[in-house]
Amino acid sequence: MRNSLIVFIHALIITPVLIGSYKSSWWALDLFSNFINFYIYLVALLILLSLIIKNIYLIFINCILLLVLSINFTYIEADTDLSNYSTPRTVRIFSLNVNMDNADYSIVENAVIHYKPDILVLLEYNKAWHYGLQRITSSYAYHHSIIRDDYFGIAIYSKYEIKEPLTEYHAGIDIPSVTAQILADKKIFKLRAVHLDWPIFKKNAEKRNSQLLKLAKSISEDKVASITIGDFNLTPWSYYFSKFLQQSKTKSCTGTSLKGTWPGLSRYIAIPIDHCFFSNKVRIKNFNTPDNTSSDHFPIIVDFIIE
């Protein structure tokens, strides 16, 4: 009876694991593909159950499955080699989805004071957060913000001059992104702050994918160095993540670290949906996701130089 129950549990768990390990453009399969870290935990549990009933076949199958998932879990490392660059000055961006329902402004303030970013990107930016962070944002000479009552407000605060800030709506969808040219140490780069739709349902997934397609095309046409940062609502295991990298001609800061950013409850369950993409004219010195700032997202910090 016990053995039959464990075999049934195997069948129950392996089905979504197999579905999730397969990259597909179909929205439902793509949604499952974003949780490979959870599937690794589940397969580890299956291996333990197989050992309990001493079933050599299940042990073998689960070990193979764990190997496949581990290969899929690993991602290409970002270019972080600065050995050939003597420029000591780096630009630091601190990006955070603040969670508009969160009201712990002082924790975010303290994080900004601690990490001292040159550029601050805030997502889910509404009136409450605008007034709640004025003490810290007032120290930034330049800013451009879109204050909204829904989850898609965006703000950029910068110590460097912001030139030609532009609010864009990709693919005709009422979800804004901000594009601005930043003049840092006599070098221009283009910064994009984005928050894409969440792909929980087919309609939302199609919106996000349309946003990604238009965003990738825009980035690929840039004539200057570019950084694109924010909440993309997809992980490196998604079919559309790979497609975005290819079409935008960018690299991801995520690298092999795959540091999770959501949900902000625990590092063990967080998946990487907040990203920073950079062009060939950018060199990344450091990418980090520090401790939670009371939001349901971990922030991301990027240090870089412009060639």
C-alpha cells in the first residue's frame, strides 16, 4: 500500500515537472517553465521517497530528471570582466518594485541611503510612494515619473542629467515604460525602466509578449549604449526570455547566479523576474539582489561602466 501511494505521488508530481521543463511559446507551458527551482525541490523529494521504498528504477529516473532540470536551471554567465578597463568610476542603479500596497517607506529610504545609487528606479509608483519617499528622492537633481493608481506607475530619479525623457506604450497597451538618455561622466547611455504585464492568463501573457517584442525591436535600433531594467514578469527559463535576448541583441546581468527577486518572502522560493539587460557598449561590474525592503520583490543593484 505504501509503495503504491509513493508511486502515485511520483506520477502526480512528475507530470507538472515534465511540463515545466519544456520550453514552449504556448502561454500555459511558458507559465509553467518559470518555476524550475520548485521542480528541483520536488524531484529531490521524489528521490527521498524512492530511497524509502528502495525502488532502483524510480531512483534512476528521478536522478536523470534532476540532472535535466539542473541543466535547464543553469543560465549563461553575464560579462562581468573589467580587467581590461582602468576606469574607476562606475554607475550604480537601484531598481525596486515597491509594491503599491506596501507602506513601509522608511525601510526603502534606509536601503537607498545604504546603497547610495546614482540612479533610482521605482515600480508600482503611486501618489503614496511619491510623498512617502520625498525625503530621499529630493536629493536627486533629475527625475521623470508616471504616477498611477494601478500597478504600473514608474519613476526614475538620477544624480546624472536626464535628457529627453520619454513615456512609451509598447504595442498599444496601456502599460507605460520610461526611456531616457543619461549623461554620466561625459558619456551618454539610454536607460529604459519597464514593468511588463503578468502572464497569469492567456490575454495577459499575449500582452506581455507583445510588449517584449516591441521593446526588443526598439533596443536593437539603439545607436548608444543601453541599459534596460525592471520587472519583466518572466524568468530566464522562459521561451520568451531567450527570444528577447536574441532580438534585442543584449545580454542579461542575471548570469549563472539566478538570484530570485519574487516573492520576497524567502530566497529559497524566489524566482528571478526582475532583470537588467545591457548592450555591447556596457560592462557590468556587479549585479546583486540585496535583502528585502518590505516589498514582495527583492531589489536589484547594478554597477556598470560605459565604454
